[in-house]
Amino acid sequence: MNVPTTAGPRNSPRFLGLPITLWLALAALLPFAPALRNGFTFDDGGLIVENPAVWAASPAMAWTAPYWPGRIGTGLYRPWTTFSYWWSGKITGHSPVGFHAVNLLLHLATVLLLHYLLRHIFPERKRLALVVALLFAVHPLHSEAVVSIAGRAELWAAALGIGGWILAIKFARNGGIPRLLGTALAFALAMLSKESAAGLLMLPILHSILDRWCPSPVITAPKCTRTVGTRAGSSAAPQSGVTSAAVGIPTVAEVARRRWLQVFGAWGAILILVLLLRTKVLGGAFALSTVSLSDNALAHVPAFQRMANALGIQWLLAWRTLFPWSLTADASYPQIVPGVGWMASGVLLLVATLALTALAGRRHDRELLWGIGIVLAGGFVTSNVPIAVGTIYGERLAYLPSAGSIWILAVAAARLHSRSSAKRIIPMLAITWGLFLAGRSWVRSLDWKNDLTLFRSATSTSPRSAKAWTNLSVALLECDRVREALDASGRALSLLPGYPAAREARGTALTRSDRATEAVDLLRPALHERPPRPRSLIELGNAWLTLRDGVRAESAFAAAARALPPRDPRAAIGLASSLAMQELWGKAAATWRYVAAQKPDDAAVQRSFAYSLWQAGAPDSAETIYRALIARDKRDASSHNELAWLLARTGSNPQEAIRLARAAFRLQPDPNTADTLLESMLAAGNRPAARAWLDSLAAAPQPSLAPDAIHALRERWEQRPESGTLDDGGADCPGRHRPLPEEI
């Protein structure tokens, strides 16, 4: 390949009449614009919505806690990403729109930096650099990184990694301590965004080799040095046979190589410091426990088989780079099962890559060599080749490596175009492909609207993934579609019998289908599992609560509490409910007090705390909590209803009870609020008014209650004595207002 001897043509700031930056911005933002209407999905819940580090008053917890709160052994420490979630929350609150907007802007920044980088590495390929940046901007393989808020780790690692690379190039060319410090800082933040950035440590070594083997004058010509006796840009030999080495002046290549070694040293020192920091926070430099079969089956095969299979799976990403029609958020076991087929294709990929690298090396082909280098540096760590990571396949992992893949495809197309007599075919194919990519990205962004749409899509494209069916079951439960959730969890267990997450989802669905006995039989083995699974124990406790077995429920929740991190309130909620079921109101109130302190903004928790205080003999304290909840939210029907019940049953203020009960029924007309309103009227001695209200309910053209509910209220009116109240806390309606087990 011929290398130009000049810096190349001056870069034009416009393309087809519009500024290049505007083209790139439109390409990066428009295809993924539907994400702004999406909610929190999939991993967003654990990493953002339920992450105390994101909503803490200070960002300090982001730097001192693991990336996944409450999950020991994930081996993930990404404080810069968590810190960015923290300031997103501070700026935009709990709305997902702001979080999605930041992701889109980070994607735009990555596209702009990639374009700048390619223009400087390949100054003779200015137009091709723009085409690659545009294709990278619109590619739907990037949907998971851009549209999922949890994909922000990929975006930060790519943007900071490319930014650090650009500064390193400038340092190699011009020197300067600020540039060296800047590239070290960018690499450090990339490492603190995602561990895959460690692969970028290959870049200084690749530059040292490739810039000497097949140099680019724009990168390797430091302004502070020159070759004695040689005109700038000339390839003529020095005059009088005098060389720079002969007079002690370093050559251009020597200066560049030394500076790249300095970059390697700076980045290597950063890598060591990050490993030390990880050790302090996680308890180990890697701190990765055994990866489950469902997440990554490659962690359960010998090393050689793992590496060969991992290389084979890269064909799947390569195919979806070229034709990304079928995309999925999950392809775990048994959707992808390690085997001879994957191993053979992995060996084939290795041979093909080595052959292509050798051929490009013999031809001093910088373009292909750097394309291969970008793929390796961006994807080596997460490829499962060096070590088994937490997932066997993830499209988000292709975000940065795909820049190299797209570059290789573009270079091949450009060379084919230069040799073709039909000059319009390749550009038209490129435009068609780009439009297809943009349209596919728009449609794919819609899949991430919510968990239900996401996992319906995942089970469609990965029908043999037990994890995808389990996640669909959980999403259906959140929508109260219990029958469908039972089917989905059953499908997951048929694909992977004994899969704990599927067992938990099915246990929940069985409990909510009035089949709690089956749920207990399914979940009972969790009591003897080591290490214990808190979620299984919590679902077992919920099933026992449904069966009104408070003692056994208490034992399950207590076991879950021992397995959870300190200050995790999930098991405590069930424990408090089981104590209340046993009418151990003093202990229940103490436990609810602890939960209420952990979740001060959770109105349901505060109401449960108030009810337990009332039953424990402190109705005044309960009344104070109810009134505070009503003051916080005037449309809180449940708090109006429960305070009305308290005032009616204790007889402390029957008239206010009626007013509150009417407000609760108006806000939420259902049998519960209707029963409270009837009780308030009867407690105040207003039997005629209660009868008139019941008659008006029955006579309404569109009754707010079903006929059966109205009939039950009439029977209650007939059975109630003429006057008087019973200060029993509502014992004649057992469990009616008592705290129910919270599904975690």
C-alpha cells in the first residue's frame, strides 16, 4: 500500500452542503430518539432505581461500593459510571428521560471522537473516516449500549478510551507533560467506567510496532525533532552521509517509540492503581465468584474449549454487524451451548485472522492492521478468551470493537469501488445499508420501551434462553398477568430444570394464583441450599404468609435476612409481616420501624408501620404517621382510608372518620374503602345515613361497586348493632388492613 508523503488534503468542515458535525449529530441521535420515551428496563432497576449510591445525598458511596449493590462476587467496580448516574439523578430526578438523554449525548460524543481519531490515523482517508463514523453512529448493534441506561458503562469506556487515545497520539507527535497527564486521566476514567477498557493497553504497543513498520507521517513526525540533512517530507538520504544517529540526534521513529513507551508506562501504572483500588473495595483484584451456567456456560468448560468456543461466538457478532436483523438482549444457556461446532468455527476465525494479519503485514497495510487492532483492543477483555466473564454473549460488548469491524468492511468496499468499472454500485449499496441500519435502530429502540416489550423480543429471537423466559415471567408478574407468567416460568424450567431464578418467578406466580401450597413445595429446597439465595427464601416466606403460617414464614424471612447484606430491608418487610400475622405487635412495630427508616419515601411501608403501632397500643403515634402521609399526598386514598378506619374503630373522632372515608372512596371506589365508609357511619351512629348511601350506590346508573360488593355491605349494615364502637383494632375483619407481604 502506498503511504502519502504529505499530511494529506486539508479537511473540509462541510459534507454535501452541511457541516460534518451536524451530519454526525443527526446520525447519532435520530435513530435512537425513541429511547427518550422509554422507562427504566432490565438492569436499570438494580443499578439505578434501587441503588442507594445513586440517590444518596453525597456521591461518596459511588466510589466506595461495588457496582452492583447487594450482589457479592460480581467482580464489578465502576465508580465513574455510578457517579454519572448520581449526578443524572441530581439533575433530572427519578425521571428516566434525563438518564436516556445523557446516554444519547455520550453516544454522540463517541461518534465525534471516533471520526476525529480516524481522520488523524488515516489522513488520506478523510471521506472514508466520515462514512465509518456515520455507520457507527446508526448501527443497531449498539442499541443495548445506547438505549439501555445500564449500557452507559460501555459508552463511557468508549468515549474516554478514544479520547485518551487521541491525546496519546498528540503526545507521541508533539510531546508535552499535560498531554501525557491528560491521556493517563482519560484511561483511568475509562477503566473506572468499565473493566473492558484494560484492553486499550494494547494500543501503545501496536503504535510502537505499526508506526515503525508502516508509518503515517501525521502521527510519527514530532515537531520538536528533525532528521539532519533531510528536507521535511523528503525521502532522500542525508547529505554527506551524515545521519542523525551519527551526531547523536534521535530519529523520528525513535522519539515516537520512546513516547509511546511512556504512554504504555503511564497507562500500565493506572491499571495497577485501579487493581489496588478494586482490591480495597471488592476484597480482591478480580473478586469474581463462580459464574452460573445460565449466565455463561463457557465458565464451566476447560480453558482451551472455552477459548475456542468464545472465538466461534464472535462469528455471531460479526454476522450481526453485517446484517443486524435479529437482535437480542439475552442469548444465555441453553440458547448458546458450547460444543464442537462453535469450537471449529472459533479455530477457523483464529486461522483467518492470523492469515489476514500476516497478509496485511507483508503488504504494510496500515488500514487493515489498525482495523484488526481496534477490534482486539476494544473486545479482548470481554471476549471470554482470556478469562470467563459474567455473560456468554452481549451485543453491548460489541460497541467499541465494532468500530474496527465497520472500518475493515468500509476499507474493503472502498478498494472494491476503486477497482470497479461501475462506480455507483458501491456508494448506492453503502447508502442503502446505512438507511437500513438507521431504520433498524429506530425499531430496536422501541423494544426497550419497558421490560415486557424487551423480553417478548428476547424470547422471540432467543427462544431457548431460560434466562430470557424467566425475565419475561417477572415482567408479566409486574403487569399482574399471572397466568402468562406461569407459562413463561414453566418454559424456563423446561429449558433449564432447577434454574433458581425461574423457580423463584414461578413460586411468585403460584402464590398469586392461590396455589401457595405448590409454591412451598417448589421453594422449600431453598432452606438447605448453600450458599443461600435470599430471593428464594423471601418467596418461600411469602407463600407461607399466604397460607397464614406466620411461624414458618418468620423462619424463612429470618434466613433471608442472614444472607442479605446489612441494612438491606427486603427480608425485614416479610419478617415484620410474619410477626404481625402472629399478633406479636411489639416486635412487628420494632421491625417496621427499622424498615421505615430505610425506606422513608415508601408510603406503603409507612402505613404498615403506623398500623403495627396502633395494634401495639400506640394509636396516637399511628395517627401522626397517617396525617403526615396525607399532608404529603392529598390524593393518597390508602392513607385516607386507614386513618378513617383508625378513627372510626377507636371512636376518637367519628365525624372526621366519615370525611376521610368519603375522600378515600371518592379517590378509589372499591370494596375496601366502601367498607371503611360504612364502618365510619355506623361508628358515628348514623345508620339511616348509611342505609341511604347504600341505596344510592344500588340505584346509580353506573354503580361504582359490583352488585355482590353492595350486597355484602347491606349484610354488614344489618348485622351491626344500633350503636357503639368496639376498640379492637378491626379484629372483626381479620387481615383486612394488616400489612401484606411485599413481593420483592
